[in-house]
Amino acid sequence: MFLKNIIKQALLPSLPESILNIVLVDPPDYPNVGDSAIFLGQMNFLNIHFPRAKVHFIDHRSYATGQKYLLEQADCIFFQGGGNFGDLWKRHQKIRLAIMNEFSHKRLIQFPQSIHFETQDSIKETADAITRCAHYSLFVRDKKSLEFAQHNFSCATKLIPDMAFYLPTIVRLPAKSDVFCLLREDKELLVNKTEAINQLLKAKALTYSCSDWVVEKAPLQSKLNLWLCYLIKRYPSQTKLIQPFYEKLRLHYAHTNLTRGIALLSQGERVVTDRLHAFIMSTLLGVKNYTFDSLGGKISNFHHTWMTESDLTYLLNEVDDLKDHL
């Protein structure tokens, strides 16, 4: 896909030619399929372009004294991409700023993010952290975030698509119904449209099912992850022994989430959603999708930046707009 080439052409020139030690900060430890898709896209990018490099992970649960040697040895420290750059999802911003402040002398790369702040104090805190960094590159995934960063931050900022577009090829499964609705219920929900969509689909006599993908479906892996993070913090001298198990589990967990997401989006001949990565993954799967915006305009900003020419995805404002498409 052409967006994958844009990522490659924009991101590689910002990186040293030879990287042997990498740390990726904040890979997801929760069931959101979209963030797992981003994580695995990032890993595919690193594995393809830096095949000799060792890639280590740290996150807000595991980060402690025992993992700091990984950051000191790193040629590059990458931060997980997504939609949590700002003060809406505070735990992600907290670990990001902690690493930026403590390892400001290292080469720091922010994989593409959408930016959303609600307070000037949070903007200043982030701007100050960026100013202290010797080598910090910020990648954003929509034009509005680019404009915000250029206005507020003193760092090199580039516009590139979401890293889920660097996933290896994903293949849809056979559909079971006319429509599958993947609708969010968290704090990024803009307007609850679930009941209105249900009524419309019933009126059109279409077969459908509804779900969200932030439901934990791998509880054993999740609990084991919590245990390993606890051990890393509790026994820093044993980090080198625990770290490989922690990293393998995190990758396996992400693959489990991605497989579940593919199965969900494959259920319908068409997808209705208000999640950014439901429409991105549907597009990658070749599934026609109808998408509503989320809080902060994250979806519309991304769609307007990269997807206006797509014949698979349609950005809608109101439920009534679905009537002409279904």
C-alpha cells in the first residue's frame, strides 16, 4: 500500500544507518486491538530495516531500576505510536515524559501519534521536556497534530501515516452477516450512536452483530504480564533473566489481540465503527467500512489527511447518513 512507502521514506532518513540496540517504550499491555496493530506494525518496520538490532521493551508497569541499563545501551529509544500523546490518557504520557527527562541525552524517536491536550500546563510540561532533549524526533499522523506540534514544540516534526500500515499482510475471514458494528464505549466516545444504528439495521432487515474490542480475551496472558512486571520491579537484579520472558509474552499477547480483531472485522460484509483502527484494519482487509468520529477529531483528522481517496472507507457525520450506503 502506498501509505507504507510514505512511512519508509519519511522515517528512515531520521534514523542512524546502523542501529544495534533499540528500546521500545510503552508497547500495549491491554486488549485494545488497535494499539496491538500499531505495535506489531512498528516491530515489522524495525525487523525489516534493522534486522541485526536487538529490540527490548519497557512500559509503565515494568519500568524500574533493573531496566535502566537497556535504555543506557540503546542506540535509539522509540516511543509507541497511537493516539495517547497528550493529557487524555495520562499513564502513557507519564512514562513518555519520565523517559524523555531521564534520558534526554539519547536519540529519541516518537512513532506517529495523534496529539490532544486539554490544559496549557500539560502542553508546557511536554514542551519543556522536548526542549531538554538533545535528539528528539516527533512523528504525527494527521495535519492537525502537525500544526499543533509546529506551533507548540521546538523539535523536528514530520507527518506520516499510522504504523498499523506497516503490518505484514492480513487476510479477512469469511463473513457471517451483512454488517458488523464495532462501537466504542470508553472516554473517547463522541456521541453514543449504538441504539440508533441498531434501529436502522433492523429497519433495513440486515443481519448484524455489535461488539467492541477492548474486552480482555486473554486473561491468563494478561495476569502473567502483570506478574512479570511485578518481578522486574521487585527484583531488579534479576531483570536480565526475566526480561526475555516479559518481551516474548508481550509479542504473543499482541498477536492474540490482532487475530481476534481480524476475526471480529471479518464477521460482516461491511463494518460500521467509530474506532480509528477498526477502519484502518478494515481497509487493510479489503472490507468496506462506514466510520463516525471520536472525541478530539482523531478519526476525521486522520481520514482527511490520508484516506479521502479510498473507495473502501466512508466518513459519516450522522446515523441517517448510513441510509444511503446500506
